[in-house]
Amino acid sequence: MRINIGSRGSELALWQANHVKDRLTELGHEVSITIIKTQGDRIQHLSFDKMEGKGFFTKELEEALLNGSIDLAVHSHKDLPTQNPAGLVVAAVSEREDPAELLLIRSESVGKGLDTLADAANVGTSSARRKAQLLHLRPDLHITDLRGNVPTRVQKLRDGQYDAIMLAAAGIGRLGLDLSGLTVQRLQPDTFIPAPAQGVLALQTREVDAALISALAPLNDEAVQRRIGVERGILSGFGGGCQIPLGAYCEDRDGTLQVTACVAEAWDTPVRTITLTGTDSKELVSRAVAALKG
């Protein structure tokens, strides 16, 4: 089968698209990649919470699927709104890379971790979820917006524009970036809560394309699908946009699901955090949303 993958043009997005391409090629398919620029790529001067709408990094890829110019879109699952546009479906989800957040600190800055970072240190992130949790743990910090692809963000830190920055461990791991000279603190995902489905790739296609959906089935990780279904179910209960200051992380502990989640009304308002367990995914989602809404 010939499959044309649509991808954003960043180094990380292309790594992800090529990862899926390699898996499909191994299964005997002929695969190409088309680069598509999204709203999130074009608008670099605003933080995500100041941008209107949803799907900043996905809308143009979804439009390309619907008009037939690509067959498959590879997304960072955390970027996808919880509702697929009519006619589209997430046919498979990948294995999960490390879902944790990393705090990267310049060697010139005081502190070896979040607890010991200097008073009023300047921390870079444009994520409302990260901002809210940072200020919850360290109200003294000065939070500054940080945009650009992953290597660009790391270079801005090295150039001294920030004392520290926050990035997803998954992106750093996939790109194999050189972090020498920086202090790196991995924040446990049940303590500093990641975005729903962080570290997972979503493979989206047209729901009528039965042959491609069947071809993607061997790439689907059902265990990951179950866990992130809880995380994204909670996000759906709050409107489903990736700009909401909401985190959710679900683990499977011998068949029992444990989810830790947090939410704030805005990045500079108090954070509510809950931890719940259960065996029924839908029931667990309902309880978690109710508890977070308080």
C-alpha cells in the first residue's frame, strides 16, 4: 500500500513521522512524507494561552486529510483536541516515551533543581499547565514565555535568556539532544503532572479508509491506549483543548488504574490536584472530572 504521511516541519515532528514511516516500511508499505505548516508554527510571538481556538498544531494536517492530499497524519497526541473532526479517526497510538517533564537549568544559575532554584529565577515556558504548576510549587518564580522548536528553546537557555526552561522528556529523548553543561532534573509525572497523552504519537486518518486503518493496527499499543483514554477523557470533561491548564497521568498497577490529575482556571490561579484509582475507565474519568470541578 502507498501511504502519504503529513507532518509538521520541525525536527521533532519529522522524527516522529519518520519513526512511523520506518514501522510501516517494515510491514511492506511504500511511504512518503509531506510537510505542512500549521498555525502554531506560523505564530511564534504569542504563548499558547493567548492564541484563539484549538488544534494549533493539528488543524492544517486534519484539513489535508479531509481533502485527500495526505493519507495519514502523525501528531504528538497531546496536541490533539479530544474531538476528531467529522470523518477522521485516530486509528492507532504509539508506545509511550517517557511522559515526564524536564527542568533544564543553566550552570550559571543558582540551584540544582526546582526546590533549590534561586529566588525569582526566570523560567521559560509557554504552557499554561506548566506555568500553573510551577507557580503552585514556587510562587516566587518569574515565568517568561518560551516559543520555538526544541533545539531553539535549548539554545535560548544556553544564550542566557532564561535561568531554566521546561521541556517534555519525550522530545529530548527522541532527538538525542546534547544537554552537556546544563543541570537536568526529571520531575516525576505523578508530582509534576504532564499533559494528557504526553509522550504518545497519534496516527490519524479518514474513518472510511478501512484498508489503511487495518494496515495501522499492528502499530497500535492497546495498553497505552487504555491509559491515555483516561487522561484524555478528563481533558474532554473540561472542553478538550490543549491550552487548558490541566494535567493528567494514568498508570496501570496490576490491572488497577491510578490517575493523578490537576487543573486551574488560569495559569496564575490556584491548582487543584487529585489522585484516584479504579478498574473501570469511564467510571474513573467521571469521578476524576467531578473531583477536579469540586
